[in-house]
Amino acid sequence: MSTIDIGKIQATTRNTALGMLGLLLALTACTPSTPQTGGTSPAAATSPPAATSTATASAPATSTASPSASATVPADTDETAPPHSGVRVISSKITLDWTWPGPGSPFRATHENPVPIAPPPAAPLPALYAIGAGTHPAETPPYDQLSFRFLGGFPSYDIEFVPKLIADGSGLPISMPGTGAILKVVFRGAQAHTEDGTASTITREPGPALGYPALTSYAAAGDFEGVVSYGIGVGRPTDPVPETKVRVWEVEKIERGQHVYVVAVQLDATSWK
């Protein structure tokens, strides 16, 4: 074999080796490295997904107690028909979870609002805008509900079973026939009348006789000096349940073009199922 032929073979071999080396380097540059066990990996690979800043009625943002099975139901649904179009829930939480607020053991929720809460012509205090009622027999537990919708903010409120409903202004008893017990709801830092006192701020509400299994009726008990009171009739005289449990939701939402703050009072209807 001649010297020239050997040179050609060496050159060919050298060029082939250089080509393979270039291919290996290119493949290495395109393949991501595998994180080593025990080493530091990117935060996105180890951190849980970030929580959303707003909650829906089907999953409360915060709760003072563990949510029950019926927390999957929109918290302030008062009708069996689909929700009104354009409703957007901003926040939702349980403030009282199935507890008996018996006489002498009221449940209290406190909210701090500036006074006035908004400039005129808006009301200076959270104003009661609407009242809704509904029954939910298929839930666990089944429950009846009375909801209070406010404009401007959440007022503070007390909830307690009382032996009789007393009018705030006169001190006279208010008759609630056909009930086995009375749950009183007192909103503080609220109003249900216009500033001149000539009209109610409530735009819609059900009739006083509801006739649901646990929630039989309701009655206004006062709207004076920033205090708005209602009595809720529970059960029937022939089958009273002295310790009917109560759950309360607070829902902030956009509804019918209004920024609404809902306090939904739910009564356990298991005993009447």
C-alpha cells in the first residue's frame, strides 16, 4: 500500500471522528438535564399550585368550622330556579356551622365599618336591600333558609333563640303564631329605611308566612338607631325541636348589578324530614 493511500485513510478516519463528536455535542445541548435526587429543583416543581384569591359559594374561602356536605350548594340560593344571570361571587364563608345558639348563648359576628359607609345619597350604614327564603330538602342535612341582603357592607349581628319576640321600640311582644320556637336576628350598624325615614330600603321580600318544614315564618321586630331586628319562626307548636341547629353564611357578590353582602341563616330541617 502506498504512502498516499495511508494518508487518505487517516484523513477520512479523523474527519469521521470529528463529525461524531460534533453530533454528540449537539445532542447534549438539546436535552434538558435531569434534577439530581436531594438537590435543589425549580420552585415550580416542588411548590403546590397557588390558591385563587376569590372563592365561590360552592367552596368557602374561609370557615370558622369544618364545612359540611351541603357546602357544595350555593350558600345563598333562596329559590329552586337557576341563579340570576350575571351573578359573580366575590367571597363566601361560614361564620357559624350547625350550632344551637340557645337562650343566653347568642352567636355574635362583628364587622367594623366606617360611618358614613358611603357619601350621600347612599345610606350611611349597611342598608337592608332584600330578603329571600328557600328550602333545600335534598341536602345533607336538609335545611330551610332566610337570607338578608345588604348594600354597603356586612353589619354586625347577633343570633339567639328567645322565648318570645319583643319589638325594639315599644317593648311589646310580637305574635308569631304557628311556631314552636323563635330565633331572633339583630343586625347592628344597619338600617332598613331611607335617610328621611319616609320609605323602606327593602326592594323585595317574601310573605311572612313561609310554611317550610323548619322555617315557618318571619317578622320584623325593629329598625331604629342603627339596629334592625327580625324574628324567625322555627317548627310548629305540635312538634317543637328545642335545639334546632343553625348555620350562617356570609357571601359577598355582584347580583342584579348591585354589590350585595348576604347573611344567610340556615335551619337544620332533619327533624321535619
